[in-house]
Amino acid sequence: MWYTNVMDVLGKLFCSGTRVKVLRLFIFNPGTEFESTEVSKRARISPENARREISMLSHIGLIKKRLCYRETARKKGKGKGNT
């Protein structure tokens, strides 16, 4: 299949099939923001590899990293500070 051959060539060109998968995700979804966990799932790579590739692509200026903070619900109950 031609798709497999292209991916093989790009993998050799970029020295990493993982990098090609992450690049494809960003190229085919311009302007879309992804969390590293979503990159991992959509590119079908490990979370560790996703973070590594995102960091590298951000470092060379191909993508921009944004910090975002999530609000989490706190459970009420017994614990430190709750009496």
C-alpha cells in the first residue's frame, strides 16, 4: 500500500516513526489544541513518547506549548484539615 511506503520513507527521513505520527496529527489538524494524553491516544504511541516528541517539536518552534490548569473537584470527607 502506498501509505505504508510513504510512512516508511518519512520515518527514515525523520529518524522516528513516532515523530512522523505526531507531526501528522498536528499537520492534519491545524489550529487544534491537544493535551499530551490525547496526542498519545490519537497517534497510538506511549504517553512518554508523546511528551518527548511534543517537547522536542516545541523546542524547535514547530508547535507552541500552552499551560492549562484543570479544576478538580475535591471530595468532602475525613482527611487532613477536615474535622
